[in-house]
Amino acid sequence: MKEELFKDPRLWLDDINPLIREDERQVKKWGIQSVTLFEWLAYLTEEIGELAEAILEYTNGDGKSEEIMNEAIQAATLALKIAKMAEGVRE
């Protein structure tokens, strides 16, 4: 499997829409969250664990690639939120 580069953002526009929908889903489910960066990291770690589980299940023949996509989108959405929140954190 080969990595894709971010050189042409037009190639990624379709990939942003699932992140937007996931963000909306998360806010609808949990509301606007105000927690520490360490708490966000804990949530992201949990999502990465679910992604790892989906990949393991797929590799063992018991899982579906769609589940990998779902978990990756959830993790990516949360990681992007953390990156945006970190912009406002003073050093």
C-alpha cells in the first residue's frame, strides 16, 4: 500500500466531507466538549485502539474494510480537532 501526498488539495476534497459529517455526528452525540489536551489525547488513543482492532480483524479475515474506514475517519476527525485546538494554546 502506497502513501498519497497532499500536494494537490483538490485530490482530497472528497475525503474532507466524511470528516465534516463525523464532526457533526460527534457534536450531536456529545455536545461541544471543553476538556484538557490530555483528555483529548485519551479519547484519540481510544479511537486509535479501535482502528487497530478493525485492522487486526480485517487482516485475520473477520473484519471489513468499511470498518477500517469508519474508525480511521473517527480518529482523523478527532486528531484534526486537537490540531485546531492546539492553535489556540499558548506556549
